[in-house]
Amino acid sequence: MGAFRRALGLALLLALPVTGLRVRPWRSNGGGVSRRRGTESGDRWPGGGDDLLRELLPEIPELDFPVTRARPPPQRPSGAALDDTMPSSDLAAPERRIWIVTTASLPWMTGTAVNPLLRAAHLTSSRRGDGKITLMVPFLDRKDQKRVFPGGRVFEDEAAQEAYLRTWLRDTADLKSAAETLDIRWYPARYHPDYGSIFPMGDIIQLVPDAEADICVLEEPEHLNW
């Protein structure tokens, strides 16, 4: 239990947005950690947040350090308003080459199949010059396809399923231009019934060429990085 409390305390300390906070030493009161309320003006958690850290962390005689950002935020261009989009994060810029990697694909009508497909199709309509949108989706073996696709539908290969995606974009979503221009790539994956989710087989990063992607959007990164 002691090791668990220490790990939980350190996790809380790292997770809380406490820029500039100074954690002061405290003393054990014999049977446990003191619940003395902090009194310095820099305390950020009125109502006992400081005491919570003292309770969860072990007794550390000389813990007195500033918790600061590891990296300063990028500076806005001179004269830019606070709500202006910075160039480095502007996904609408027509020259950007964006990869969207997700964990499901039609005909499985789940959010991580439909939403990324529509998002990629929408972004495709604004590309100019070298700009390009690539949607990367999982390809399942026959057994897994029967488990997740309606009616036990099976695609013999990636080309057959890609044709289904483009037909859906053209006829159902009425996105005829995107149905022709969207770049679709595949990665091998398996469906895990215990989790009700699809996980990649291997390192998908190796399938994303650096020259083709200056932005990569991960849908369900906790699954893609399993």
C-alpha cells in the first residue's frame, strides 16, 4: 500500500497544472503525515489540495522546487490576436500534408470509422499544390471481418474495401470530389473481442513516410500505441 500511495502521489504531482507552485517540506506526526494547512500565498488549492499531496506522498525532508513548464509555448507572430490560428497548427492551410490514422473502417458504422473518413474528405476539398490528405485505416483478416462488419460481410483484399469506401463517400455522403482524390492507405490489424476494439499488428509509424506527412492525427492513440 505504501508503494501504491507514493506512485499515486507522484502521478498527481506530475498531472496537475501547477506552474510556479512550490511544494514545501512537511513532517510526520508520528502515526501518519501531518494535515497542516499550507499558509503561503502561493497555495493553489483552497480547500485542501495541498494537504492531499502531503497525504499521498511519503515524508521527504527537503522537497522545495518550482514546478515549471518543460518547454515555453510558441510565440505568436507580432500583431496576432489571441484567437488567431498559428501557422504551425493551421490544418486548413492548403499546402499541408496530413495523415489521419484511425482504428476502424466502414462498413463497421462506428465513430472511429465514420468521423475520420468524413474529416479526411472535408480536408481534401481544400488541398492545393503539394497539399494532400491521407486516411490510414485497418485491414482485418476474414475471420475478424465477419465479426465486426454487418451481415458478416467480407472483402477479399484492401482494393475491394477501398472501392466500398469511395462508393460510400460518393453516393451516401455526397462527397464526389473527395471520393476520387482522397488517398487511402491500410495497415494490418486484428479485432480483440475482449476489448471490442481493433489494434494494429506492428509499428504503424514505419508505414508513414516522413516526406508525405508533416502532420499526423491519431484517432484513439491509446489503441494505436498499444
